[in-house]
Amino acid sequence: MGEEKVKTEAMQIIDSFQILPKLVVFDLDYTLWPFYCDCLSKREMPSLYPHAKAILYALKEKGIDVAIASRSPTPDIAKTFLDKLSIKSMFVADEIFSSWTHKTEHFQRIHSRTGVPFNSMLFFDDEDRNIQAVSKMGVTSILVDEGVNLGALRQGLTKFAQNVNTSEKNKEKCLKFSQNSNSSKKKEEE
């Protein structure tokens, strides 16, 4: 499928959701591109997974910001590859540094830089330990097997909408509970 066709399909997927994230965060290695950048040299020409670039452009065109959270031990190579692929300027934050925190520190920095709450973010990564850690922060997180693609985008947006709806229902329950508690107290006072 050509890049324009993938972008059109990605935009249709995005349009099919009423509730969208404010920020979509991507890992790099085996999520946006099919390699570990620390195994390559800066001189090489990198490539993205087939759907990745079109998905990035579709998100941006729909007004959804994108960011990077990568634990790469070679941020200089990663940033060089982003430049070579002409996508570096698309990202509102690019947190690329080696860490033992399973990306929680990356997300703290992204939040500080963008002001976007964790529960308004969607995250794609190929490592389950990162998915688990970041999910505990309130970020909707999707494990990808062979890079980000249209199926992963649809799955992520579906899960994001479900998480927001669940959160809204819980807020309504809390509000009803507190209103009932207050009316019970008033009756007791009378």
C-alpha cells in the first residue's frame, strides 16, 4: 500500500473516533523503525516501518501532537536518523536517553515540556515492561509486535476512547455518591 493511501486510511481511522488523545508518543527501535539504532552507524540510511510515516503525517494533519520516548543508548544516532528521514521537526518532544526507569522518566519530561496530562496521551512501544510501567501512570499504552501500523493505530484509539469513557463514568459515580452523601447529611440535620 502506497504512503498516500496509508495516510488517507489513517485519517479515516482517526475521523471515526470522537474522543482523541492530545499527544501520541512513539518508541523508536522496533516501533517506528525495524532496527536498534545503536547497531547501525550514522552514515547508514535508515528506513521506517511501512505505515509509520503516513501515520505520523495523518496525526499531525488532524491536529494531534506526536512525541518520542526512547531508551536508546545512542541518542546522537537516533537524532541523525530522524533528520535523515525528514521527520525530526514533527515531534513536540523527543526524549531519547538511556534509562532504567522503563520510560517513566521520559514521560515525566514529556509532560513537563508539553503540559499534556498522562491520561490524554497514547503510547506505542515494542517492550511489554515499558507498556506496563507507563500504563500505571495513566497513559493508554499499546504493545506493537512488528512496528506501528494501521491496526495498531485503530487498537490504540479504541483503547484510548474506552479508557476515557471508563474514567468519565467513574467521575459520574463519584459525583452521584457525593451528592447522595450530602443530601443524607442535610436530612439528618433537619
